[in-house]
Amino acid sequence: METTSINEVPINTTTGLPFKNIVNLTGACYEHVTVYTPGIWNSEYGESILEHAFYRFSVQLLLMFFLSHSMHFFLKYLHMPRITSEIMTGILLGPSGFEKWFPNEAKLVFPASPNQIMAALSKIGYVFFAFLAGVKMDPSLVQQSGKKSVFMGILIFIFPFTMVHTITMSFRPEFRPSNQLSIGIYKGVGIVLGAITTSQFVGVSHLLNQLRITNSQLGHLALASTLVSELLRFAYSSMLGYMEAMLFIARRAGVQAIIFSMMLVAFIVVVLRGLVLWSIRNTPQDRPMKEIYITFVVGMILTLASVGDTVGMYYLFGPFLLGLVIPAGSPLATSLIAKVETPAAGIFAPIMVMFCSTSLDLVKFLRNYAKVLPFRISLIGYFLKLGFTFVVALGFELPVRDAAAYTLIVNAKGILEIGVLLSFGNLGSRQLESTSAIFLIFILASIAPPIIRLLYDPSKQYIGYKRKCLQYAPDNAPLHILACAHRQDDAVAVIKFLEFSNPTRQSPLTVYGLCLEELISSFTPLLVNHQLGQKKSTTKARPRSHNILDVFNYFESQFGSNKLATVHTFTAISYLKQMHEDICSLAFHKAASLIVLPFHNKWNGRGHMVCGSEDLRHLNLNVLDRAPCSVAILVDRRMAMGLSSMFVTSAVYRVTVLFVGGSDDREALALAMRMAGSPRVHLTVVQFIVDVQDETVVDRWEAMLDAEALRVVKLEMPTNSNVKLVEERVRDGSDTSGIVREMGDNVDLVVVGRRHDTGCQALSGLAQWMEVPELGPLGDVLASQDFTAATSVLVIQQQIMKASHSSILN
């Protein structure tokens, strides 16, 4: 029976890939294998239970995932990606390991006959992976990105196209019709070189997410430029593929492929997109999508892949385009990702990587390295692409280290490249021309993340070279505050604090209200500036976001008319583990002197904690470590009044400062003294004095600065009857804790510093019992379950300057 293989398909000179995926059909007969085993006790003599398909498939999965997860457990400490462990697993289970050292067992577990189950699951996983990539991709990023990213994206698309076209033209079989070796070399070079030198948006986004630098300036630039390159590549390769079909197969076949493909694209863009938008409009807000909608989309994914392959279109293009027409951030996108991503990215995609890697014979490759021309040419092409990208980055005035990191990021390799080899490479026959590319991907994917971590540290751009804190802020200058809110309660609490921050015409407030939203259904993080009329997506915004923004706008309506305060609202849509980059970046570019963060725990009116979020806690910790200015964590324990408290104006606002000493306590005192300028604020400064003090642990310079800060309070007291200083003598931390716990509901806000000298006698013993270290010893006491008073707490950390940043981050 005649065999139809990839070797009979013309190659796309743009990407080096065949313009259409042809399934490899052979006339070979497969051995009849029963699916289920009769059981270990009922097996016939000499029969192995591994001869039964279902049991053997289960053992294969168990071996694959056990080995990959075991290796990743150790390799993750070297910052290796998960795909490194998966490729290593495939190599160990292939002819270089298991098949070589245990040949008899390998024949039972991984028989020589084609593993159709693994191949089918790999293809299905690749289809769903492409669909999820389309769902998470936001084409509007091209419009929002600047000219720099657009031009860089165009350039990194043109170079690999030119290189692949030039090199493959040298091996085109038309020029050497009698040389069969040149035909194989041409096709092998086209496939491998096209996969290795192309910048993939999905691969870049996965790498940035793994390195947790998606929200950095370099991350935004890499995402925008690779998205431009990706869109250009899809458009041009599709057009050129149909032209080559008309030239090298038949004009009629090419015209038919174009017509049917256009009809399929129109069906997706017009009909399916209309059904998607209809389903979103007919789903009530804050309600999950109906299961029938999810089932219909999943069915269409597989249908489009099959139909597209039949009409001459690349079988991934239909599912990818369907993902693109689903609005990023919509309820449908969120539901699909929640249901499909785990099996697709956690099961099917790893199976594809490990299954393809089992075809690599590493020993044979190392012995015949000089003969594997596609590998050598692709490696040279990859380094040429690196050099060109580096020059482009330098040409757009990126620093040398940032340019090197950008070069490695946009040339990231991973699952998509292996999927290309699965679709177009002849992996089944284990030819070195195809399987050697897996080893190349393994090397490139493994070494890039550790090098990028060494080259690029986004936190360094926020290191304090200039004082941006309250203690050293001029009295007659505007005060810039970045107020963050994750819920409406957070926004209400922070504007209540800002209301009594004494904004004046001489020193007005400039408030940057930042709504924090978790990124779920997109690859692309967004920082939306609502003053520019930006919208988050094509769908309706979530009510929680609107409610938070309305609270900040209400504050501006109360104080903006008198020119006492100006409010600018933003929305940060990002992964919670990376959202600190948005907060720090906005504070840095807006020259904020204070960042106010909500505490991760919430209380009810009875003083009982009702909810908490560890993700928000880690967010606060990351901001404390990297912030370019002072940071305050607001613990709101007055939530019993709810939203109505926003409209209630108190005649008196009682503020207490707990002063032990240190830079953070002085920052807290500076903020409280600013608030004391309001006639409605009654300020009490409680200074803790140790009776017996060890002179050897006293920093005389710090003691002098503390005395100067307290002297300002004493000078204010004669002219302002609302300010008073109370001295409390204590012996150790237990005395201090007792005094703090005696504070009742007669205090509205307690302001404390976060960090103190480790040898401070007034706080001795408290650090060992802290449950929430980010609040410091005193803040931890005030936020504990034992402290039942409905008193809000503001814990302040003064700006970390350049000299101390490295010690904290290390």
C-alpha cells in the first residue's frame, strides 16, 4: 500500500513549515491487543498484564508523571522550567535510557508499534493549548503599545523570515532534482529552522509568567513586540501557503483551499463570534456560564481542527481563531480557562512533550552530530537571531543588560516548538533530522530562565535614590498618595483616612486610586488609566470595579471642588503574584510619597475575623520589599458601619501614635502631625520609655533623630490643644503589650511603625510571638484576635533607600 508522508508536502518558505498538516497514513497492520486485563490472578501462563492496552497506558502515564514531577522537585531550585523535566523524562524512557538498559521491559511498557493513544492525546492537547492561547491573547495590546514595540515586532519578524527563506532556497529540490539527500536536508532544515528562529507570543508569555516579570517594563515590551510579530507571521504565512499550493500542487486545488478556508474563517468570525457574544449578553452578571455554552465551545474546538485540516488549513488555525474571537476577560473566557486549562496544560501538553521526547536517541545523536545538518544550521540561525535581536534592542536605547534579557525572552522556546515537530516532523521514524531538534529545544529552554534572572531584576528600577517619604516632605508641597483597594470596603476605609489627612490649598492631596483585579482569562496584564477613557475589555466591567472607582470619585467630589484634593483612578489587571510590579511602577512614575495597602484579613463589627487572603498577604510583602516610597498597611476594624460610613462625617477623629523609636516611628509621627493640622483631629502621642536602659544597644544618631521628632510635637502642643504627649514607662514587651491592649473603642485610628531595633527593650519578647510579621510587633498586637476594639490600625514603613535595599532583597 502506498504511503503518504510529510516528505511529499511543499514547505512554506516563510516559516519553513509545510503549508498543510497531512496525517501520516500507512498500510501497516497492527497487532490485535485486548483493552482490559482479566486480572493478575486470571492471566494465562507466560502472559503479562502489560500486554493489555488500558493497563499499559496507565503504567505509561504513571511512569511519565512520576519521573517528571520528581525531577522538577529538585530542578525548580535551579530555576529550571517544567518542560526541562518533561523532556528529560522522555529521554530517560526512550532509546537512550529505559529502552537501552531494560530492553525486554521496555518492549512491554513502550512497544515498538506506533502508540496511537499517546499520539492522539498529544494532538488533542496541542489543539486545546492553541485554543487557550487565543483566548488569553488580547489583540488590543497592539493598539495600546507604543511605536517602539511595533517596530521591534516588525523587525524580529522580518529577520527569521529572510533567513529561513534564504537558507531553504539553497536546498530547494527544484535546483537539485536528482539529489535525494538535498530534498531531505531541505525539508529538515525548513521545519527545524522555522521552529527555532520564530518568536512565539505564547512561549514568551509563559516564560514571563514563570519568571514573574510579566508586569515589568521589559515584560510589557516583550509581550507587545512578539504579539506584533505573531500576527504578521500568521497573516503572511497563510497567504504564502495558499500561493505555494497553487504553484506546486494544482491551481484548482489551491483555489478550492482558499475558498473553503475563507468560508471557514467567515463562519468563525461572523457566526461563532455572534453566538459567543450572545451567550455572554444572556448570562447575568456575577453568575457562571451555563454548561451548555462551555460544551458547545469545546465541541467546536475539535470540529474546527478537523474541518480546517480537511479544507487545507493548518489544523490549529481554526481553534486559535475561535479563541481570539472570545473576548479576553469575559465570563465565557474565565469559565473556559477554569475548566479546560488544567487538563490541557497540566495533562495533555506534558504528555505531548514527554511522548515526543521518547523519540530522541541521545547517544546516537552525539555520535553523529557532524552529520545532522538541520541541527547545526538551526543552532547557527538561533544565534544569528539572538545577535540581530540584541542589536535591535540596543538600537531602541535599551540598557545592555536589559537588551540581553529582552533578547533571550523573545526567543524563548518550549511547548509550541515541540508541537510543530509533532505536527510536521517525522518523529515516528526517529530520524535524527527531526529528533535532534528536541535536544536543541531542551538546551535553549533550560538555560534561558536562569540567565534572565541574573541579567534582569525589575525591583532595581525602584531603588530609592531620592527621598520620597512623609518625614522629609515639604509642608507647602502637594502630597502624592497611591491608595490601593481590592474590595469596596478597602476603598471606603482608605478615603476615611484620607478625609482626615488635612488637605489644604498650600498642601493639597493628589490621590491615585488603584483598583486591584486578578488576571484570570488573559495572558496580557493591563494598567488602565480611566482619565484617558480607557476600557478594560469589550465586555461590561465587573460591578466590584465600578463600585471601587465610584468611592474614589465620591472623595474627589467632596474635596476636589475646593481644590483640596485631586483623584486619578486606575485599574491594575494582573496576576496577584506579580501585581506588586504595577503598584511600585505607578508609585514610581507618579512620585508618590506613600502607598496605602489594604490588610489581607477582614473583621466584622464584633471583632471576629471573617475572611483572609494569603495571596493579598504576599502582595503586601512584595510591595514592602520593593516600594520606591513609604508604605502603609491599613487594618480596617470598623467595618460594622459598611458603606454608610462613607457618608457619615465625624465631628472628632481620635488618632493615637505609639512611639518607640526608629525611622518607621518617625514616619508615623510625621503623618499624624500632618493630620493634627485639622481641627477635627485629636492626636495623642504615646511614648514608651524604658526604665533601665542598656547603653551599649543605643544608636545615638537614631536617638537624636527621635528626640528631634518629639521636640516638634512638644512645640506644637502650646498652640494646638488637640495634640498631647503621654509618656509611658515600661520594662519590657509585656508591659508595652498590656498598655496597648487597654486601648478601647475611644480611639478611631492607631498609627504605628513597622520596623524597630532588634535590641529595643520596650518590645523585647514580642517578636517571638508575632503571627503577622509585616505589621511589626505593635501592629501584630493590634491586629490579633485578642484585641477586640473596633479601632483601625495604620502600620507604616519608611522608604527603603538604596543602601539598605540589597540587604532586604537578599
